[in-house]
Amino acid sequence: MQRERRRDPYPWTWEIPTAVMLATLIVIIIGIQLGRSVANLLAGAGWTWPAGDGGANAGTFPSPIGTTFWTSLPGVLAGHADAGLPSPTPDGLADRGLVWTSLALTEIALLAASIWVAVYAYQRWGSCRMRGMATSTDAEKFLGLTRLRKVAGIVRPDLYGKQPAEEPAHRTADATNGLPVPALGQGHSPWLLERRLTKGER
């Protein structure tokens, strides 16, 4: 039954794999420039970013859509920390080893985060999502402790009602009509008499 509820009859066409590949490619390209910037930052040269088409803008985040952003990618992959940076380049740029290490770590972090987001989104809104099931927020709202405390006077009016609960009635000696009562511990209840009363005597 659950398998039928999770089944999606929509066919997997070419659009979905193409969108996934394009998104992955964009993440990798951005990770290259971001990794070089992190390497220069760790080396003490400050935050660097490729110059825009309109001129030099060191240390800013203009727009990734620019000629220098794309043409500097081979140089960054080769380990050149100054590829595509506006002139004059800052002093103390990262060396080749630091650039490659930063690129690897940045790409791994970005790809891991992208995979996590994609899996979460697919399970939450994709074809394999649980249908007809309440979320944890809905369950807490209608069945959680907050809801129980709110309706405590309805569920247990004897404990949490607005009016105090009446104390249970206790038997007194007059309930036996003055007749002797068997002693406790003799196998009889204290309100049982020695003989059965008739209806008229009651």
C-alpha cells in the first residue's frame, strides 16, 4: 500500500537529468573561483575576485557573469592565484599547493551541501514524499504536550477543571442503622450486617 502511495507515474524525461548536470556544473565553476579566493584569504592577501568587464574591482563580489570570470578558470586550475585578478595584484598571494588544496576542499564542501539540499528537497517535495502524513510540526500542534495542556480541563476535568472536584462520600456509623458491624479483618466488609435485611426493614 505504501509503495503504491509513493509511486510516481510521471516518466523521467531528459529535462530532469539535464537540469541536474547544469546545476552541478555551475556549482563546480563557482567553487573554482571561490576556492582560489579562500586560498588568497588564508595566505594573507585578503579577499580576491576576478575583475568585472567594466574594470578592476578588487576584493568585491560583482557578478560571476563576466569575461574574466570564465577566461581565468584554466589559470586558477593550473594553480595561479593571480589569474584574472585586477591590476595591481595584492601582495602575498597563495602558492600553488595552497590553491589546489583550497580548491579540493571547497569543491567537496559545495558538492556535499548541494547533494544534501537535493536529497532533502526530493524527499520533501519530490515523487517519493510521504503523502497523507502529518509533519512533525502538525503532530506537535494537534497531539503534542502544548495541545494536551490546553485541553487538560476537558480531558481530565476532575484534576484540571475550573470547578474543584467533589470529595467522595464516606460511610458513617449511621449507615448500619445501629446494628453491630463485623470487625475488620474477619473476611467481611464493614458495611455488611450479620443478617440480610428485608425490604420492609430497609
